[in-house]
Amino acid sequence: PFERLVSAYQNKMVEGSDPQYLKVKDSIKEKYGEATFPNFIREILHESKFKCRSMHNCNLDRHWQPYISRCAFCDVPYRVIGKAETFQEDQLFIGHLAGVQLEHIVVGDSGGGISSRDLARQY
């Protein structure tokens, strides 16, 4: 989904300092002039021509690889799909579905800041 690409861009290109992603950022700058979100998408589309033989056989970076090529999510009859941004609420709902009263929910630090949904609106 679009929000996943926004999150990957924000995390790996804007805020990141991992040498692997600094190389990607430098490559985008070299090809397109700047490491903007539109240029990040151009790079993913360019790379997908060479690294994705099909949606099920795609060797892009796992952070922007299509979900369908990472797992067979369409083969599993999910009843709930949780998100990091709504994790605490999702846990309560899953507990309700399971007939379990969750008293204490542990929520890790998601890094704070602006949500992927809000970032998507900006980009």
C-alpha cells in the first residue's frame, strides 16, 4: 500500500543512517538529482523492472517489496490485520474476538512522530 512506501521513504531515506540505505539515497540523487519521495518511487519502479519477474517473484528490498511477494497473505483467511499505529486498539479487538479480557497491554516505542497516514497526505 501507498502508506507503506511513505513509511519506508521516511524511515530509510529521510531519517535513516544505515549505510545500505545511504547507498540507495546516493543512487537516487545521482540518477534524479534529489532523494525526494517522487524520485524514490521512480527508483523503485526502475528497479522492479529488473528485480521482479512477477508479483510473486520480486527481489526488491523487503521494506518496499510488494506484500504478495513476501508471503502468501491471500491464502490465509485473516479475520484481523493489525497496524503498528493502532496496535493497542487492535490488541483489544483481537482479545474481544478471542473472548479474552486483556488487562495489561505492552506497547513498544514505535518511534513516535507523525503517522504514515499523515505523511502520505503530505507526500
